[in-house]
Amino acid sequence: MEQLSPEFLVQGLIWYVVFLFSTTCHEASHSLVAKWGGDLTAFHGGQVTLNPLPHMRREPFGMVVVPLLSFVLGGWMIGWASAPYDPYWQIRYPRRAAWMSLAGPGANFALMLIAAIAIRIGMIAGIFQQPVSVGFTQITEAAHPEAASIMTFAAMFISVLFFENLLLGTFNLLPVPPLDGSTGITVLMSERTALRFLEFVRNPTFSMAGIVAAWFLFDKLFDPIFTFALNVLYPGSGYGFS
């Protein structure tokens, strides 16, 4: 566990703001695409919004307790939220439901790309530079940190935005219940096959097993994905290669 120094508290504030914003965008995207597809359940529940409060009220444990606890214990942040939907709508329109599921990770990858573009523009402008060593909170760093502390803050914020949304987007795309990928993958299936698959994975037992499997699987998958993303962000850097 980290000591509660001022620097640690500032990092925690940045992580939590990014987490709230990223998770809210994720759930609002689910809800908006469901609304476009004819399911107004989340819309009537107040989830088609970038205001985090309705999402926090729905999932206080996943949006408040777990993120803060994970940061205090591990120095980075994870958690969850959810958006309600009509399961009968999903049965009637499995393809629409698949796109609804994919909208959440899609929002996370969009935010990651925005962070990457901001990093590249900052480097061209001489505001940011490639760090000597990359960590969860240091994808980029201020070019002149001693002269402009606000740029150091901005570099940390954009770094966390990049990392957190790569993490959330990738994890949620795993095709195991109850993650988004378990429904999103049905966009590749025929409607009949999709309905059979959804009926098969709807069992609550699969959800518990899916979370355990996803956690162990993700531990193996994310490091090469993160390394690949860094090498795309910094061409020729050779991160992860000897």
C-alpha cells in the first residue's frame, strides 16, 4: 500500500476523475445506442447522460468503493458500472443489442485515441516528450517540468486517460459473460445462432465463471496489448523488445 503523500493524493484525484469520466462515457454510450435501437429502458433510468451521478447511484460500489480501494492498494484504478436494458428487446433484436454492447468499449477506445492525438500534438508543440520509462501514469511527460507544473499535471492526466481507456476498452471486449464482448461477439453470428448463444451464456453461473476467467486471461493479454499501443504511439521506440 502506498503512503498517503500529497503526490499520491493528487495522482488519486486524477485517476478518479478520469475513471468517472471514462466509465460514464462507456455507460452513456451503451444507453444512447440502446435508445437509437428502440430500447428506452436506460433512457428512462437517466443513463443517457455524461453526468456521473446517475451512474454512481446505480452502482455505488463499483463506481466509488472499488476504484478508490484499488488505487490505494495497487496504485491504479478499476471498477464498474452498468446500464439497464430490456432483455426481451435483446431477444427481438439481437443485432441491435450487439451494437449496444460494443458502444461502451468503442467509447473507451475513442477516448484513448483522443489522448494519443493530444500526446502527439503536445510533442510537436514541444509541450510533451517521450518518457525514459513508461508507467501507468507516465505515458508522456512534460518537456520542461521544472518550469511549468501545470504541464506536468496535464501530462499525467492525458497519460492516465490513455491507459485507463485502453484498459477498460480491452477488458470489456473479452467475449465472456457478463462483459460486453459476450454480447458484442454476436454481431458476427446469424440471428438464430446469436439467440442460442445468448440463451446459453445468460445463466448466472457463467457470469461468475466468466469474471474469474476474464481476470486470469486479461492478465496474460494486456501486457502485449499495452506494449503494442506504446509502439504505435511512439514509432521506433521498441518498447517491450530487447
